[in-house]
Amino acid sequence: MRRLFDLSVATGLALGLGGVILSYLGNPANSGICISCFLENIAGALTLHHEIRMSYIRPEISGFILGSLVMAVSTGRFRVRGGSSPAVRFLLGFFMIAGCAVFIGCPVKMILRLGAGDLTAIPAAIGLASGVYIGVRYLKGGFRPDIPREMPGINGLFLPAFALLLLLFLWLRPAFLAIGQRGPAADHAPILIALGIGLGIGALAQRSGLCITGGIRNLFLARDLTLFNGIAMALVAATGLNLLLGSFHLGLHAQPSSHQAHGWTFLAMLLVGLSSVLIDGCPFRQLIKAGTGDVDAAITTMGMLVGGALVFGWSIRSTSAGPAFGGKIAVITGLIFSIGVAYLLRQKTRRT
Amino acid sequence: MDWIDRTSLAAIGILTVILAGMLVRHHIYASLVPATDPSQKLEAFYERQRQLDENIFKKPLSLEKKGQYTRAVALFKRIIKAHPDRASGYKYLADLYLKTGDLSKSIHYFRMAVEKNPDYVDKKTPLYIGSGLKTLVSEGREKLSREKALKPDDPVVRQALRDIYYLQSRLAGGCE
């Protein structure tokens, strides 16, 4: 237990410092690490959407998956399993990214935004915790997704192979790839450093099991602080380094990629929190799990990638002006879907 | 290993070799063709846009030069109506309102220009006007905050402050 505690704090430290360092080295402000933004970028680079300003292959994502794979294989934890409500997971992955797009950031970025003094991330944190709390109520009330089963090994290698292919694309730059020369796409840290940080964090996260929503869930469910300490450390580390680098700006206004629609921020992250509990992990955790042979997490990641494309195609996102109409509809639809899934997969104790 | 296994492995091997050969050949040919520098391509794009803007907004710009501001504003608005997606029109109008001292309208049109074309707040593009905009926004915020304290329910002041918050967030950068 002690070792796990240390590892989750170490992972939190790496996540907090890594996020700020990546921003310092060129990634967009407060978006040193953001799974949803990065998946949107990758979707754009693969021309799944046509917003060239958001089109780039972020090597951090490949790093997370491959770091986790290497750690899982080297410690004998690579186990290929899946088959637990794949279609539901795919759609929840999609809605998770829709929620993130309305807030403009995933739970990791929420921590980084808080660590940079962005007070607009507070309603997001409250929303995320509320969503997790509702998810925990469903867990306690009998929510059980069907149990995953062992699967042939090739299934577990699908997402790591995709991660490798992305790196290959980034290196070879095939003609069909769209890489933006302006906007956030042009803001990126040196490739090898970004990949290295991704690999390191991926490996650590595989060992520690750090998950933003998982930490909050364990706190609500079992008063277990192990993972939560990692989250707290990520926040402390990001705040400390931002203060040191002069990138800490406390306030509600003039914050990068933020808006003032706090009610929608709350609801969007409530959706992310709830759906994360239902599929056992925040967007970051899904990548890590996919690297360990979890086919369900790989399918969720594909749902997230499709989400990353459609947030632009269907305009289900926010800008600094606030959420688009499509974004609001997606959040409400996502909440209906998540609650519907939680309701339908409840196994109530029958009274005799 | 039966004959189906052997045939499958042979097929995979042959196809892999063919694939690798095709990729290498393509790569060699591609490296022989002089590659277009993406930044040059982008420069040419901005130049084309600049020329297009000059043509579209030629008349109101010349009116502005002559100091006929009211007529220039009316003409800018008419052209913007016909070309609602050309961000430069909003930017020209914002500049003009700034010249005439109408701060809230100027800020509003700067916001619209940035919404239509975020390149105005992107340091990597030749359209970047962020430095001037930062000064305008911070001065405007001070002035409008004072006005808001005096007239808390004035919708014009409230809208102008919302525009300022939008511009501040865009100027701060981020992933949007």
C-alpha cells in the first residue's frame, strides 16, 4: 500500500510538472497535457475534421500508450481482456470528449488550469466531483457493467500499434496528413521531449493506476486517499512550477482557452465525471489501460477519437465566447445517455 | 503447421515486402521533387488575402483616408453585409471606430474580427495585432469598469465588458 501511495504521488508529480514544462517548451498555454485537445489535434491531422488550426499529431498520446505498454509487459501485467459493453463504452468515450470540449479541457487540463490560477476551472472541478459522486451512488446502487473476458492477444496490440503508426506518420509526414502551421497546432514542444515525457508518465501511471476521476471515486467510495494524493500532488506541482516560471495568473478573466459560462462548465464536467465512473477511468486512464491490453479501453479511446473529430464537425464545443448550441445539446444528451446506461445496467438485489 | 498456415505466412511475407518496396520507392521519388516550404505557401496565402481585401474594401478605405468617417462606416457595413465571413472588414471597422473615439464599438468589432479569424491574435501569422489589442483591452477594461460602477445595468457597457473578456481570453492563448 505504501509503495502504491508513493507511486501515485510520483505520477501526480510527473503529471503536474510535465504539463507545465510542455507548455513552457511550446505546447499551448495551460494545455501542456490535455487528452481531449490532443485527440482533437490527432483527429484533425488524420483529416477527420478540417480545422487546420487544430491539426497536429501529439506524440504525448503515443507516449502515454506505449509507456504503459512497456511497463505492463516488463512487469507481467499485460493481459488482453475485453468484451464488456463495447458499444456503450464507445459512445461514453464520445460523450466524455464532448463534455471536455464544452469545458475546453480534460480532467488533467482542469488540474493544470487550476494550477495556473484559472478560477474558471473551479466550477469544472465541482462538476467533475459531482459527476463522480453520482457515479459512485450508482455503483453502490448495483451498477455493474458486464464482466470482461480474456481475448486473443492481437486485440490488445491494436491501440499500441495505432500509437506507433501515429509516430511513424509524424516522422514520415505522408501527403494526406494535415499539420497546421498556425494556431494551437503550431504550438508544440520538441517532438522527442514530448514523447519522452509521455513515455515516462505513461509508465508511471500504469504502475500507480493514477486516474483523476478514479482518485475522487475511491475517496467517495472507500475513503481511500491513495490516488487522490496523486491528484493533489499534480495540482501542487503545477502550481509551484507555474509560480516559479511566472505563468501563474490568478483570476476569472484573461485565462487561456476559458469561457464565462460556468453553469455549462459544471454540467460538462459532471458528464465527464459520471461517464468516467461508468467506464472506470478518465480519458487519461483510458489511454493507460489501453496500453495494458484492455480492449474495452481501446474501444473507448476510439470513441474519444471520433468525439475529437465530431466536436469540430458538429460544433459541439466551446470557444472563449462560451458553448455553442451543439455543445449544450451534446452535454444534455450525454447526461441522458449516461444516466440511461447506469439505470439499465443496474443489478438490483431482489427481495425474496 | 499445415499448408493453410504456410500459405498465410508466405502471403503476409510477400505482401509485406511489396508494401515496403512501394513505400521506399514512393519516399525516394518524393525526396527528388523539391518540397514546397509550408511557410512560403502560407505567406503566399496571406498575400492573396491581403490583395483581395484591398480590392473589396478599396472605397471605404479611401473615404477613411480622406477623413469622411461617417460615409466610410456606412460603406464598410454594407460591404460586411455582402461578405460576412471576411474578418478584415470587422477589423477595418474596429480601427475606424477607435479613430473616432467609440471604444465600445471598436472593441466589439475587434472581437468579431478575432472570432472570424483567430490569426489576428496568433503571433505566428502576419495578421497578428495582439500587442496593440492588449493595450486597448486593458485600457478599455479600466474605463468600462468605472462606467459599470456608475451604470451597472447599462447593456452597452455590459456587452463591451463581455467583448473585453472574450478578447482577453483569446489573447492569453491556449488550445482553441
